[in-house]
Amino acid sequence: MNGAAVYPPPTGPAANPFGNMPGYESMAGGGFMPPPMPLQPLAPPQPGPNADQWTIPSLSEDAAREAFKNFASSHCCYSGSPADDGVITSMEPFNTYRYRLETFTETRKTEPAEKPYEGETADFYTQPAPRPWDVQVNPPSLFTNHTEEVRVPFTSSVKECGSCHGAGTTKCDDCKGEKHKECYMCHGSGEQNNERCTTCDASGRKRCSTCDARGTKDCSTCKGRKKLLTYINLKVEWTNNMADHVVQQNSGLIVNLQDVSGKELIKNNQNLLYPLIGFPEPSIAEASERLIKDHQTKYAQSARILQQRQTVELIPITKVNYKWKGGFHLYFVYGNEHKVSADNYPATCCCVIM
């Protein structure tokens, strides 16, 4: 064993089999494992280009009208007349910036586990088990939520199933071990409507179909295997933690802009980010500094930060004023997806979907 320590097996019924294993001493019923020491942020990026270079082509009337028609047709109670016959009188851009921070983290939690024994190697105490953060686990693609469970090497042992005391079977709950149960047609009398019960052949009892008249069933804990494999289960969870900051715009549009995309102006990622420097919109630079500090403080103590990514997008918003049947109305077209918001659509009806 090249001088490596071999740990003696536990003794006594109350012994904790994992209590003297390095890295698992405090595993009382499971718990999160603190991550290794975090890295330090790299040098800040260079100042961004002049904001005058970042423009979005104006939305055309044809595109605005087509988006409005699609919006109306997607609502069963909306007449298409305002979208088809309305006359656009003016269009005003209210484009705004959105800063998004993503922090991709990994957490590890250990807990005692057991499963039906299926011939696996019992390797407990054959050599030291790897510490929780040393167990090799294949991560998913960056910024992708995923969970994986792994049996920690060199922690597996075999024991008799306590639920069935090694028998592999337990008493059938349906017939209480009697192999037969009362006939459901005659309720045990052997007669039905003063005639011989043909369902149970007048016996008043039927074979238990749940256990096939055995009186027992496979133990639900060991699945009939009689033994259990006990081990340390490592649960690894990768989470993409995201925060947005949208610069306030005065168009009057009140929607959540998280679900739309815009023109990407800045995108960078590294293990730990440094706040943006030199961005023309002050609130974006302030949001970058605040959110990065918040994420690194919030997640570095309980998780390992694998990667951070920050993006700045210019979200297109167009306020469209139009005239229909002598009245003046408005709607908004926003995002690259040309989503529409029209809170006071002028032609609605009540309908019932059957």
C-alpha cells in the first residue's frame, strides 16, 4: 500500500462507519462540503469602445405591423381589425441596456446511502477514500444546470438487510401472510343472492393475487437480495446563477425583459470576473461592480465558482402610435424576437374555449 494508512473497520452496533475517514469526519447525516480556496480575479478588461458605435437599425413600419398582426392572432379573444386596418402615425425608439452576470458554481454534498446488493465489490477500508472534492466527476457544459450522484470509491460495504433480517421476503400486506383473503363478491359468506358464489366456488376465500398465494413478497428494501450495499453517496450539483440589471427607460413599457435578446455589445468570461471599466452608461458599470461582488461573496463560501460570464446587450424597444376607428392607441415592439405589449387592445370579445 506504499505506506498509506489503512483504517480499521468500525466495531459495535452504534459505530459510525465513516466517522474516522479523512474528509468525512463531520458527516452526520450528510452535509455540504466547503469548497477549496477560491481563485483571485484577473486583471480588469480594457475600456469598451465608444457607445456611438452601438446602434440598432430603426424598426420598419412593415415589421411593426407584422409583429402586431402576429400578436393579435395569438389571442383568441382579439379581433384582427386594429392590426389589419390601423394606421401607424409615429414610431419612437426607447432602446435600453441590459447587463447580465452568470456565475457557474459547483456544490458537493455527501450522505450515507444504501442499495440492494448486486455483487458489487466491497472495497471499504481497502485503501483511503478520496476526499469529497477529489472525487473525479465529469462536469457538464459551462453555464448548464446539472446534477449527478456518484458512489465514493473505497466506501462500500455489504450488510444484512435489516428490514427483512436477511430473509429477502416480508409478509404480504394484502393477505397478512394468509395466502388467501375474503372473497370480494360474497364477502366471505360463500353465497350471493341466496345462491352458491361462483367467484370463490362457495369457499368464501380467494387466492391472494398480490403475492400469488405465497403469503410473502420480495422485501422492498433489498428487492429480495437479502443484503444491502452501504456507501457514501456524493451529490454534485452545477448551477448557473444569473442576475440582470436593465437600465431604466421612459417609454412606459412595463414587461420583464429577461426573456428577450438584444444586440450583444460586450461578452467576456473567466474563472472570476473583474467589473467592467469605462462603459459609457454609468449604471451598467455600477451594476457590474455590485453584482460581481455580491455573487463572489454569496457563492464562494458554499460552492466552487467554476466560471463567470458578463454580457451587455442593447435591447430594442419601439413605441408605436396608431389610429383606428377615430381613436388613438399604442403598442410596443421589443427584443430581437419582436414581442408585442398592448395592454389596452381596442377590440376584444368574450369567448369560451371548449
